[in-house]
Amino acid sequence: MKHPYLTEDHEIFRKSLKRFLEKEAVPFYEQWEEERMIPRSLWRKMGEQGFLCPDLDEQYGGSGVDWGFSVVVNEELERVGSGLVGMGLHNDIVVPYINSFGSKEQKQRWLPRCVTGELITAIAMTEPGTGSDLANIKTTAKLDGDHYIVNGQKTFITNGIQSDLILVACKTNPNAVPKHKGVSLLLVERDTPGFSRGRKLNKVGLHSQDTAELIFEDCKVPKENLLGEEGKGFLYMMDKLQQERLLVAIAAQTAAEVMLKGTIDYVKSREAFGKPISQFQNTQFKMAEMATEVEMGRAFLDQLIAEHIDGQNVVTKVSMAKWRLTDTAKKIAGECLQFHGGYGYMEEYEIARRFRDIQVSSIYAGTNEIMKTIIAKNLGL
Ligand SMILES: Cc1cc2nc3c(=O)[nH]c(=O)nc-3n(C[C@H](O)[C@H](O)[C@H](O)COP(=O)(O)OP(=O)(O)OC[C@H]3O[C@@H](n4cnc5c(N)ncnc54)[C@H](O)[C@@H]3O)c2cc1C
């Protein structure tokens, strides 16, 4: 399938990334799933080859290319396995906050090492008591001389164990009205006193992805680690959550394409009652329905990516893509598993892992219900 925003240069880049992943990731992926972790060495190798944050400015070590290259990276990582999602989060979610809202000093200090893979980043918004209702977070950051004293707990944090630099949403003014005006973003470094990691969480899927709890107990964060301005954290998040949701939509669409292709191959090769199961009308109709959903999803998504690259306001359409494409991918996962019969329930078959992994796509980056509240609000309801 051709994407309207991709040129020959993107395809050359895709080929070299694919070759790299076939050598450095595909043969080890199942082992990483069992070990419940992607090794740091993969981050460094990705960095060495220019596959981390390619859209970042050259002065910070990036290649200064358009975001279409980042789309290619996310699609190819998803083709290997959804457990690599932490790299997309680093490249296209956390690093862009620093790039957009960070001071020159902050950018010089951290961005070059984000590009080489020496620094792994994370973003900590969600807390045990609140996820969807972000303005209601309870982690506090109180200014005391040259430091913020941070107290609170975060959970479900992608790259939580491995991260070296964490963007933490906290309340610098817990009494602000409205509540969201009290939210600020602080960059917390690995060895900051009072910062520790909690449990590495045991998930239904995304086994190789590192997801953890983070704990802040009188954690002393230098005041120069504030990102942008105090009280503007919520606005920054509402801005950057758009690209985060787009990433989830891209991954879901890619996963749907992979699952459908694998299943078409399977039904052609599996026989029942003396003929390939692809010959049954039920199989053909289901494949036709799924192929239609996938094709229509791709058309909507490609148009949306082009508008995002063009800098247009995509809030409503991103919310539409996020709920619809993840919902469709979940349905496709179920249908595709069914066509594999008993083998679909066996871990040796990729569809089993994809069925588990896709479930979270309707939950994280804002649940699909929250996406619908945004769409409804923007419809004037
Ligand atoms: C694998 C994984 C990785 C994650 N990575 C990160 C990360 O890196 N950083 C981070 O900060 N967070 C991360 N999260 C957290 C994720 O973003 C939250 O789980 C998500 O936003 C939902 O919040 P919650 O779990 O508190 O659910 P809740 O907010 O408690 O929601 C529970 C249910 O209520 C529904 N609901 C809530 N409010 C409304 C409403 N107004 N209208 C209708 N329905 C509503 C929800 O849709 C949901 O179905 C991750 C989660 C997972 C599972």
C-alpha cells in the first residue's frame, strides 16, 4: 500500500531499517518476550544507525527529516512486535516535549543522548488513583529554594524500569482553580535522591515492553528541570497527546494489516473437508469484510498523517482514528484467531501474541471512551 506522504527516500530508509530489524530484533524477539524486557543494546544500535528521533534537528544529533520517517520507524517496529512500543514513545512522545517546550540548555543537555540511545525516556502522567482524569493527579511538587520537592506515585509507566529521564506530571499548585492550571511538568533524572522504581508490572500482553510503577518520596528535583512554564503542564500534554494518539492509531492499523495478511496465508494452506478453508464462503466473506475495513482505515489514517505533518489541527480526527482503528484491530484480532482454529490459541502462532497485545490499544493514550467524549465535545454537544 502506498502512503501519500512518503517518497522514494522514505522507502530507501524503510528498506535499511527492515534489514536492520531482521538482523538485530526479529531473531531475538521471542526471547525478549520471555525475559520481559528489550535489551538496552538495541536502543544503542538503533541510535548508531540513525533510527532514533530521525526528525530531530541536526544540531541535536537528529537527521532533520520530516515526520514521515518517524511513521516508517513506528510501522516497522510494530511489524516486529508491539513490545517495541517503548521506542516509539521515546522518539515521538517524550522527546518532542523537550524539543518543543525545553530551554536551549535543556535541549543541549539531553537531546543528543536521546538520539544515540544513551538516554531512554519515559512520561509519567498516570497514578494509581487517576488516569483518564489527568487534571486530578495528586503527585505534588513544592518549590523549596533551588529544588522542587516531589511526592507521589505513578503507575503503568512505559520504559519505567529502564528510563534515565522521566517527564513527570505533578501539581505545583494543588489549589488551582480550575484544577488543570496547577499541573506542571518536571524532568526527573535516574539518580535523583528520593526517586525509586516500584514493581515491574506483569501484563496480559506487550510482554517485552517494560512497564512499571515509579515512587517519589521527598524527591529533590533541581528547579531548572521544570519544562516550560509552571502551571502550563496540562496545556503541553493536551498538545502532545495528539501525536501520542496518532502513534497508537498507526500501530493498530499496522497490526491489523499484519494479522490479516498472516491469516489470508494461513487459510490458503490449512485444509478441512478435503479443501483449503479459504474455499468456504464464510472464510471468503470474512476476509473480504476485514480487507475492506483495513483498506478504509488506511485511507483515513494516511490522510490524517498528511494533515498532521502539514501542521493542521487534527484533534477531532485523531480521536476518531484512535478509537476506530484500535477497535477495528481488536475485532480483526479475534476473527483472525478464530480462523487459525486451535493453533490460534497456541503461543507458537503470532496471532496469539497479537490478540493479547492489541487489547491495550483501546486503553492507553486516552481510552476510546475518552476519545468519544472529545469528538462529541467538538461536535458542539
Ligand atoms: C501497558 C500500558 C502502558 C501505559 N503507559 C503509560 C505511560 O507511559 N505513561 C502514562 O502516564 N500512562 C501510561 N499508561 C496508562 C494509561 O494511559 C491509562 O491506563 C489510561 O489513560 C486509562 O486510565 P485508568 O487506567 O486510570 O482508567 P480509568 O480512568 O479509571 O478508566 C476506567 C474506565 O472508565 C472509563 N471512563 C473514565 N472516564 C470516563 C468518562 N469521562 N466517560 C466515559 N468513560 C470514562 C474509561 O474509558 C475506562 O473504561 C499505560 C497503561 C498501560 C496499560
